[in-house]
Amino acid sequence: MKFSTAASAIVLGLSATGTAALAAEQIHIAGSSTVLPYATIVAEAFAEANPNFKAPIVEGGGTGAGLKEFCKGVGDDTIDIADASRPIKAEELDACKAAGVTEVQEIRIGYDGIVFASDIKGPDFAYEPADWFNAIGAQVLKDGQLVDNPNAKWSDVKAGFPDWDIAAYIPGEKHGTREVFELNVLLAGCKATKAYDAFIASGLAKADAEKACAKVRKDGKAVDIDGEYNETLARIDSNKTGIGVFGLAFYENNKDKLKVATMSGISPSVETIAKGEYPVSRPLFFYVKKAHLGVVPGLKDYVEFFLADQMIGPRSPSVAKGLVPAPKSEREQVLADFQAGKTL
Amino acid sequence: MTEAASRLPVSRLGGPEVRAISRIDIGLRRRYAAERRFRAYGLAAVTIALCFLLALFGSIVGKGYTAFQQTRIAMMVDFDASIIAPDGDRSPAAVLSGNAFRFDDLIAASLQKTLELDPDDEDGLYDGLDLLSKGSAPMLRSMIAKDPSLIGTKRSVDFYATGDVDSFVKGTIRADIPESQRLIKDKHIALIDKLEKDGALHLAFNTGLFTNGASTRPEMAGVGVALVGSLYMMLVVLVLSLPLGVAGSIYLEEFAPKNRWTDLIEVNINNLAAVPSIVYGLLGLAVFINFAHLPRSASLVGGLVLTLTTLPTIIIATRAALKAVPPSIREAGLGVGASKMQTVFHHVLPLAMPGVLTGTIIGLAHALGETAPLLMIGMKAFIVEYPTTPLDPATALPTQIYMWATEPERAFTERTSAAIIVLLAFLLAMNSLAIILRRAFERRW
């Protein structure tokens, strides 16, 4: 009994020191795993350039989880910045405001491209969004009728594609990439094949038709990958006729194993994405708590440091890691908006 | 008696007795065969398990052993006072402030000399700089800040090569694939060959793997912060769960009355030992961070959560050890007039100590490898700086492995396996310690 009293005293003592030492000394960041590599590059460079600030702490966890943590409130034990691979949703912003995070500043840092790649030794692919919709859509148009997807091989989708069983490794539903994939590939393909019109004709409302278009077949030909791109690569390693969806950065690092396909005739690259020619790309963001700006040491400097040309410009380490830079005018506008204190 | 004796010879000649014996024989053979089969099954099971273990270790060690060596490029650096301290102030603070690019200039100058480049050959200079880690300038800067007496001297400094060069030298990036798909271009290979011939480029033991914190550059990434974080957590777990667990089990085993309440507690402890650890992580997030407002990512919170996961294990092991002490010891103690508490603390507990220690160490080893609850409380984070107290943000070995496993660079792949080797070495050491302690204190009755 003596022991347990002593032990509980220790617990209480530790908790007390914990609360006392809580003054936030460093920037705390969490969110999208797509933005994570860029955020860590900037955090590392920021710490190296400013030895008097402590290095920021960067967590991944995903856009949704990061924004949830971000919207918990204002104060020392909440995070200062949430990384996001999609714009914050209206309901998330409402949750933020309800918890006291009334002033949120949005920073757009650049773009991310999604590429379609297969094993390096396989043939070249040139896709249209319609091909992907016909390959992995749940219901497709066949002879003017909506039917459950009958295509078993890529050669069924389009003449000229190899005689491979369809095996597509696509981002899972909680992946930030999934939304872009659904919008720019599946929905675009759905409209191109007129399946969308058929859904509307069958009596579905517009929103429901769009949902039906984005539905993926569940017979095992399309596999959701909820983990990282490494897992997708491992799947392609073991199934040489599989096609995977990757981030541009990941593909650039594994060019010796992967062959990239063109989409609508455009090959994905930093240039084609920055110019908006390559159709499957998305903007990347982070969100800052304005209330923390004067309180957390270095937060304002960190945001400005992030937006410097040396960090996210065309010749920056982030771009070397796969970020697609925004045009200079856009970057300047983002910095000006931040400095003017523009909030959502 | 006589009848039986007279029957014996008859049975030798063959009769009902012989049949009986041979029936026993048949049964024996079958039972022997069953036993042999069972042994074969057992042997097969153990062999298969060993094969899997070997395959696992083989693949981890095979992928990871290269990470313990690292490619370095040794260059003569002229610590030119007019560049480092243009205003004459040589204090560490002055070194750390001011134009950061002056350290890049130092490196460029020494690279030009090492590669014997023409001062106007800027392309050649940049190709050469591609080989050096991008963290070289900050490294040089902190090196000078730590030891300002370097200023004005000339010294050879071992710079890190980039992760890609390292992978190339070790052969994980191969030279025989087309240049457009290769991360290391032909011009770089020519430079690597030249540096290797001069002896500047060499492999050295990778101390940074153990001392550095997180980095986006694989060549500068290490498990240092994770090691310290894991150490702090183990300290917290030991300080809290050993006294709590031992005291709790002594009370339950020796003092508590046997009634419905203690039965309920016992059932609950056994159930808690089987609760998935992620549940403890969620509990820790809700109680320690959101309610008690302890800092996120702190090793104290990690330690508290891991204490919860290890407590049931320690209590169960301690109670088993206490149960194994023969009642005669207690009776003898009570018999010579010792109080119940004296009996327990002077006689029973010392005899149960080997079991208690074994249970604790195995519980700690289990906690050391625990990942899931740490993900919930923010210990999977990019943390560069060493934690000075358990309240500072830190990572842990298993979460560091998890983070490296998701990095695309080749050099991180080998570091992932290397970190696993480090973790396995710790687990092996702890389990061996448990065995040694048990052997040393074991008492037989």
C-alpha cells in the first residue's frame, strides 16, 4: 500500500510539472501525408536557418485527422498548423469556429499530380479518363444499356491495350488523392462515355448520378490501397500486369521500377501540371490559426519562410521532392493575403 | 501359487498367455508409432517456425546491414576567418547568425580544390555539389559554433554523401539501367569514380544512425531522438508500473479477502491484459492530452499509456510468482511470530523476486515494441531536436520504423531495416537479462 501511495504521488507530481511546462515553445503541425514531405523539408530548413527557434514538430495522420486536431480549439496544447491535400470543408470550418478557432488563414503551397504507372518492363499506356471509367466503374454503358461492369481484361476496354486482366491499385477512400481521382478521372470518363447521361435518363438526380459515376467495382479488379504508395509499388512488384496510381513525387523516385502512362495524351511532369495541361492534379494547402501568430514563437516566420521561392519555387528542394510549384504571381498573392491577415 | 507355477511352462509353449502378450505387443507398437508421429509433428512445427524466423531475420539483416556503413567524402576545408567571421566576432552566437550562405562558400571552395576544378567551371562545381548532402553547410556551421577555435585553421572534414550516392556506392541503385531512369547520372558516376580513386570517397561506420534526429535527407537521418524517447518512456513505465503492479499483486494475493469483489478485479485484470493496445492509445489521448492537458508527442504521455498496457502483464506475472512460493514459508514466518507484513516483505517477496523481475522485463520489452497507442498521442512525428525532459516532444523506435517505412527513397529502405535491427537488439538484450536474472536468483525447494 505504501508503494501505491508513493506511485500515485509521482503521477500527480509529473502531471503538475506537465501543466506548468506547457507554454508552447515550438510550432506543432499535423495533417496530410501528401504535404508531410514538403512540411518536413521546410521545417528542417527553417530550423537550420533560424538557430534561435526550436525546430517545428511535424506529424502526418491525414488531412481529415489533422483538421480535426486543428479545430479542437485555441491554446498551447492544440496544433498551430494543419496540412491539407484538399480545401477545408464547410462543416470542418464550422466545427473550427464552434470550438473557438474563429480565424483560420488558408495558405496554398502548390500542386500535386497523380500519375498512372505500371511495371517498367511492360508496354506503354496512353489513357483517356473514359478508359479508366470503363475499366473500374461499377456500372458502365454497354450497347446503350447500363450494366454491371463486364470488362475483365484491358483489351476489353479498348482495342490496342494488352490482353491483361484488369488489376488497378487505386487510392483508398480515406486518401486525399481519392477525391481528385474520382472527380478528374472517373466522373470525367463517365461523362465522356455518356454513362452519366444514361444515369440521368434512368431517373437519378444530378448529385446521385455523379455518385454513381464515382462508384468503383467491387469484384476485386480494383483494389483500394489505404496505405502509402510503397504498398502500391509492392503490389505491382508482385503482379507485373497491375496498374497503380501514384503521386508524381513517388514516381520520380522510382523511375527505375515504374513506367508512367499518359492521360488524355499528356505525360505528367512538373511542367505540364504547373501549366494545368495534365488533367489529374490538385492544389495543396495548409491552414494557420491566426490567434497563435503572435503567441507561438516563430510561427509567422515559418509561414513566410514556407512561401519563399527557396522553399516552394521552381528550383526548391520541395519541387525536387515532387511538389508542383504554383506560378510566381499566385505564390506572391498567397504571401500577400497571409501578410494582410486574410481569414476564411 | 502352485497352479500358477505349473502353468508357466505351458504358456512358454504357446497357449492363451502368449496371445495375451502379443496383444500387448500390438498395442505397444501402435502407441510407440503414435508417439513417434507426435514427435515428428512437433519437430516439423518447430522447424517451420525456425525457417520463418530465419527468413524474417535474413531479409531484415540482408536489407539493413548496409545502413551501418555510410558513404563519406573527405575534403580539406580552409576555415577562412575572413569568410566565417568577417567582423572578427568568433563567438558561437555570431557563427550561428549572419549570412547562412557563407558556409556553402566554404564547401564550394574546398570542393573545387578536391576535384581540381577550374574556378570558372560552375557546371562542374554544381555537379560536384550534387554528390554532397544538402545538410553539409548547416553541419559545418554547427561544427564551428561548437568549436570556434577551428576558425583560421585547415582541417579535413568528412562530409556525408547524399542518400542517392550512398545507395549507388552500395549497389542498391544500379548503373546498368538507362540513364534517364537513374537517379545518379553518368556525370555523377564519373565524379564518384574519381573521388573513390583519390581516396576521398570512402565508407565509414554510420554513427549518425544512432545519434541524429529525424531528417528529410536519408543520409542525415538517425534514431537518436527515438532512442531517447523510448528510453524516457521505459523509465516512466518502470517507475510507475513496477511499484504499482507489485504492490497491487501483493495486496490481491496475500492480504485481500477472497470475495466477489476481488474475483471481479481478477477477471478484469485478465481482461485488460487482452485489450488491444490501440484502445489504450485512445484512452491516453482522451485522458492525458485532452483532459489533463499534458503536451502532445511527449514521452511522458507515451510512458503513461504504456504503463497502462504493461500493468496487467506485470500484475499477472507477479501474482504467479507469489503463488509459486510454498505456503510452508509463510507458515514458518507466522509461526515464529512475524506479522503478516513482515512475512510477506522479509520472506515471500524476496523469494518471488526472480519471477517478478522476469515478468517486469518482459512487460517492458513488450512496451518497447508497442506502436499503435503511440500513433494516437502524436509520437509519430518529424522531430529533429533531442528531448531534454520527458515533457519534450519525442518519437519512439517503433514509430520511427513506421515513418521510415513510408519514405520513397532507397536509402530510407535500408535505414528502416537497420532501425528494426536496433530494436531487435534491444529486445534480445532485455530478454537475455530476464533469463540471467532468473538464473541468478532462482531458488529450488
